[in-house]
Amino acid sequence: MINKDQELIIISIKKLASLNPDIEVVWLYGSRARSLATKDSDFDLAVAFKAYIENPLERRLRPELLALSWQKELDQPLSVIDINQASLSMAYTVVEDNFNIYCANNYRRMVEEQRIMSKWELDYLYHRKHYA
């Protein structure tokens, strides 16, 4: 169950995401998505960005810079990952927590979730079933 304070922060995150033309989808994951948060819990966010950045350093820094900007704006601790740069296990956790808080492109959201679930099934579950 989401408390009132968390709901207000999520509304603010939606607004911030809608103001950024490079953000297509934002998911909440982790303790807040699972209603297990304590007063010290941060907001764990996964983002699907519209544009791919060729420069690896800029690509790596983009979610961290976004987190710093939004932390300042919201006065709340949060972390941001790029769903396309995250490890398979991290991306799977995001999809499993199933808490989409902003979506400018529903097709993109479905493609990302499908890609992650397919990779999980092929890269993890198959090998676990056959070789574990």
C-alpha cells in the first residue's frame, strides 16, 4: 500500500519525467514498489531513454546525473538506472516489481518488458533447468 507522502513524490516524479523529452518510461522498483519501504528507503527508478548515447561515459553518467537533478528537485534520496544498461537480473527485478509510474510510449514499455522477460527465460531459466 502506498502512503500519502510516497504518492505525492510519485506524482512529482511523473511531472519531472513528462518535462524531459528523452524519457519514455519510468518504473519504480525495490522496497517502495513492494510496499516494504522504511522511512530511510530511497526511491529506486528505472528509466527507458528515447535516445541512445554513443559515448560510453556519457551513456553511463546519464542516469546518475538525472538522479542528482531529481534528488535536488524532490529533496528525496533516489537512484536511477537505465533499463537498457542494467544487468539482466536488475532489469528482471524492475519488470517483476511491475510498478510503472510514467509512460510516454506504451509500445516502448511493452517492448522493454518483453525483451527482458525473454532474455530471462532464455539466458537464465533455460540454463537453470538444464544445467543446475
